[in-house]
Amino acid sequence: MPSGSVQRGFTYIGLLMMIAVSGIGLAALSEAWHTASQREKEKELLFAGGQIQAAITRYYRETPSPVKQYPARLDDLLLDKRGPKPQHHLRRIYIDPMTASKDWGLVKEQERIVGVYSRSNARPFKQDGFDEAQQAFSGAESYQDWEFSAKQGADNGGGNANARSPVNAEMPSASASAAAPASSPVAAGNGSGGNPEKYANCGAALDAANLACHSGCGLLTSPACQSCLGAAFNSYRQCLR
């Protein structure tokens, strides 16, 4: 009888050890997936921010009057009616992949938009290895410090993308390729090598999915709504592959 109890004791301990090892393995796998997912979102942020940055620069440079102007709203980039012929500096307002929304932080000067940044306060995994135009992003404490500003490019005909300063939200910056046409398949100074048309199509699908979540799950902070939004964004990431 005692022998059987000892054997059961060893079996129970072995089971506990197996569960503990499995838990450690699953935790490591989850951490690796989270890191990979976050790095993918970072690439998408560099792409989307670069596209908006380039569009703001084009809007400024192509002001028909002698006094140059930045847009008052991001929607002004979609349809610019200031000249005799309407222009489309941006095909669509890209989604901020870090927040899965179009609610970008706006860098303003005299009530005009000179740039955007993500509202996410998470710390970036990418701390170095940026393109020359984005060197100021190195060592950023949060994604809010990745500022995609067109001010420097519009004022001086070229420049760099600078990190957003918490004190001065009007620090000038711009991508060296910000003057590329809106229909160009090359991302403007973002180094992502993405396909703008594919990005736009996947983004449109994400917009529709997010709208369905917002209208069907009630409170946005509820677990059901968060699960719906998470599934929508996972489908979006798969679409981009």
C-alpha cells in the first residue's frame, strides 16, 4: 500500500513538472509571436506614415497661390480642389497599424497639419537600423516619437523624417522621396518595400471589419469587442502577406 502511494506521488510530481515545462514553452512561443507581430506592425507604420508624409509635402508644394499652405484636415489630401484641376495626393487615409484606427496624432503649425504620428505609447522594438531619412527614430521611447513631418521637406525642398519631441511637436522633418507621385508603387522613404495597392485593398477590408465590430459588439473596451477587433487585424496582417 505505501509503495502504491509513493508511485502515485512520483506520477503527480512528474505531471506537475510536465505542465510547468509546457507552460514555459507556451509562454516563450507567445512572446516570440508577439515580437514578430509587433515588428510587422512597425513596418506597416513606417509605410503608412511615409505615405501620409509624402502627401502632405505634395499638398504644400502644389499650392496654386504664392502663399504655400499645409492641409487643414487629412481628408484634404484625398481631394484637393484649390486649383483648376482637382488632385488626389493620397488615395485613402491609411490606418495606424499600432492602434488599428485612423485616429492619427497630428503635428500642427498655425492650425495646419504638417505631419502625423501614432498615438500608441508602446515602446518600439526597432531601435536602430533605420533608413537615413528616419535616423531620428533611433532610440525612441514610444511610437509617438516616430513623427512623419513634411515641414522640413516643404520649406527646404528636402529633408529628414525626425522623431517627435514631447516638448516641441513642430520639429521639422520629411522623407527624401516625398515628391513621388501619388500613384507611385514605391513607398515614400519608408523602406518597407510594400505594395501600395495591396496595402490599400487590405486596409479597406480592415475598415469594413472594424466598422462591423464597432456596430455589433457594444462597448469598445469589452472582451468581445477587443476579440473582434483583434481578429479583424489578424485578417488584415494575413492579407498583407
